[in-house]
Amino acid sequence: MAYIKVDEGIPGIRSLALFRPETGKHLYALVQVLLRGDSPLTEAERELIAAYVSSLNECMFCKYSHAATAEFLFKDQKKIVNIVFHDFRKAPISDKMKSLLHIAGKVQRSGKQVTSGDIAEARKYGAVDRDIHDTVLIAATFCMLNRYVDGLDSLTPTDPVEYEAMGKRLGENGYVMPKTS
């Protein structure tokens, strides 16, 4: 049960966006741009960054919803997501993506932990300014969103089937502000 009165049965950030649509619409728009807008990183890679940071923050709603979306987008390579959660260094992803996840993990702890050496490492593997920018902004945004969802104790489903449906919906439709009932 959320700490504030939100519509029952609506999980995660959706219930909070409906509680305060004047702020929710901007959060949805930001996430749509970050995870579905133009970027040199694929949609699956950006979802993976969001899920990874959410996992580090122990935000179960965001971890599982974005993991399910990443799995949907990775299609036959969806096992990548679980491997990243256990040890991204062993995941079958590019060295560039590993270096970007390393940076995202540092942003999750504190943006000040990112060093010029981390950036040089990412560049060594082909990351360009836009890859680095988008990674840092996704990581920072999901730190905020994770704290928003958990700080108000929004509904976090426990059934993996619910997340699978969310992942499919988000993978196909992107981040669309929920409609009021």
C-alpha cells in the first residue's frame, strides 16, 4: 500500500503519474526521449542501463519492468539481462557497453565517482560523446525515479508474468502517459 492515496492496483510510477499528472507527463516525456528517442545506443541497451541502475538501487519495480522491456527488445539474446545483473563483465555484450555500464554504476553511487579514466576507457572501446552523455543521464534519471517509486512505496507486483506484459507494452509502445480512469 502506497504511503499516499493513489488509485489501487496500478503499479509503480504509473500510479504516481496519475496522482500528479502535471509532473507525471514530464517524467514520461523525459523517459521516452532517453529510452526511445534518437541515440547511438540501441533501445535494448538503454533499457539495460535503466534496469542495471535500478537493480543497484534495489528498486524492484523499476528493475523488473525495465529488465522485462530489455528482454523483449533483445529478443533471442534476452539472457543478457540476467547475466548483467550478476556480473556485467561476463555478459556477452560489447566492451563499449561494459565500459558504459561501469560508468552508470559509478553515477548510481555518486556522479563524482566518474573519472576521466572511466571516460577514456569507454572511448577506447568506441564510445562517443553522445553514448557517454546518454548513459550518465539515464543513470542519473533512474536514480531519481527509483527513489520516487520506493520513497512513496508504490505497488510492486511480485508475479513475473505482470512484468513480462509490461515489458511487451513498453517495448512496443514506449513511454506513454497513462490515462485517468
